[in-house]
Amino acid sequence: MISNQILQNTIDGLKAISRVDFAVVDSEGKILATTVSDIMEAAKAAIDFAKSPAESQEVAGSQYFKIYDDQQLEYILIAQGAGEDLHMIGKMVVFQIHNLLVAYKERFDKDNFIKNLLLDNFLLVDIYSRAKKLRVRTDSRRVTMIIECDDGSKESNILEILRSNFAVGNQDFITAVDEHDVIVVKELGDNEGNTDIDKVATSYKTVLEKEGILGVKIAYGTIIQEIKEVSRSYKEAKMAMDVGKIFYEDREIVAYSELGIGRLIYQLPIPLCKMFIREIFGGKDPEEFDEETLTTIDKFFENSLNVSETSRQLFIHRNTLVYRLDKLQKSTGLDLRIFDDAITFMIAMMVVKYMKYMENLEY
């Protein structure tokens, strides 16, 4: 169904061209769009016209036309004006509105198809038969992207902004399956990869921020080769969004292929995480480490366990850094100067972060 605003914009434009007034009403005479204020009597007459077998009719100087959607009466067009061409102009407007109906219905059908595809609601045979009917290519390279913001903006606002600012081709889709996220299924060229996807994501983010939507985060899955794999790319994008919030808070664009070890930790059951933390830290809560210790650990990892470079960047003596590492070893049993111990400690801290995130979700 075409929105009333689209109908209004259409007949406003056609009036400017033809200098004829138009009104669009439904079969019960309800006015949906009009270019003239005094249309109530003509709208009432449309009720009788709707019941008649005529496709077009002149009543009291106004021309009436029926507009169908799949043989179902959808609208009645009323044309008012002087001149012998009124009937012909009315037929042209009917043709225009009918084409809008077809286009919007196809867009609606494609939108529903993509939503069900994302949610994995189709049998394999249905995917290809419906894609063929809707003229959606089945063998294009695509990627699924999720767009989310943390400023409370509704997905409908994001959806409208993206659709109005980006010329979406027949093989690109911008939709939503819930009230939180907007999903883009983007067709890619043969040589396009993550760098190109990052550029597209950045352009989305820039446009949204210009419209006042803040805290935009975008995550995307792996590139898929067939239409049937869209749901997999969507699930990967969802995981990338969640894992990004836990382990990569500073990243505004997150790729599933770049999640690293965070992706594995995200799939661990909480009881196993708790057991692992008990084994590593005993009864000590890792969050009890003071800020100085945490800063030292982060900088040490950042510099690939290089003592000299870490002490230089922290503006402390090498012996001071060694003292801090020795102190940490006594409390945890892990010497971060040894690669295996460093890896164990890093994973443990990531597991703690994951557990805290999941705990907050429960509240």
C-alpha cells in the first residue's frame, strides 16, 4: 500500500504539470490525498461509482477513474478541471498511480522476502523459487551489516534516513527485523572485500551522525556467495555486534572475521568460565587489581611483553616495572614475562569481561 504522503506528493506534482485538480479516495469515499479543499461532495459520489461496473465516469463535471491492484479496487481518482483533455489526463494519472502500486508492492514483497531470509524461515527450495519470482539474483556476492545506535533513536528513523540518502539498487536491501537494529544486505563486486565494506559502513555512519543520530555502531558478517547464505552472514554480524560491545568498545565498525579470540570466549558457557577463573585467580577477584596494575598490564601487552619499551612509555624505571610484574606474579602465580602465562592471563581477563557483560544483561 502506498502511503498517503506519497499519494499527496504525486498528485501535487501532476497538478503542477497539468493544472488539473486531483483527489484520491478509497472505495468508501475516505479522502486519502487531494489538491483541492472542496472535495467532500465529490468523494461521497465516489461511493456509488465504486459500486458501479464502469471503469470511468463523469459526474457533475468531475471525472472518476478506478485504480486496481491485482483486480482488487484500491483507489478512486477524481479529476476536476476544464478542457477536453480532462479524461485523457485522468487516465495518465491512473497509469502513474498504478505503476506506483506495482513498484511499492514489489518493494514490500522483497522486503518480506529478505526479512524471512535473514530469520532463516524458508526451506531451501522456497528461497530460490521466491528469489526468481522477485528477480533477486541468487549468485551475487553479498554481506549482511547491522546498524545500531545507543542514543535511543528508533530503527524506523535510521531506516528512513538510510533509504532516503542511499540509492539502493534492485539487489541491495535495507530493512529491519526488530525495533533495535537496521539490517543492510549489500551486494558486492567481484573484487570488493572488507576494506570496501568498511568504506560503505563509514558512509552510513557519517550520514546518520549528520542527521543527529549518535553512538552508531556497525557490524558485518563474512562475504557470502549465494542467496541461501544470507542468514549465516546475518548471524555472524549479530555476533560481531555483541562481541564488539564486550571486547572492542572503541571500535565503531566491527567485522566478524576480525573478532579473534573474543569470538571463542563469547561462545563459552558461563559455568565453564567461572570454573576457569577460579582455577586461574583462586578466590581473588580480578577487578580488585588497582588502576596502576591494570594500566601496567595493558601497556605491557600493547608492547608485546617488551619490558624496556613498556617502562619507557609508562615513564617509570625498568626496575619499577619488574617490581610490579613480580608483585602480580605473587598474587596470581602468573609471570607475564613468560609467553604462556601472559596468554593465560589475557584470556582470563577477557573471560572476566565477558562474564560481567552477561551478568549486566540479566538485570
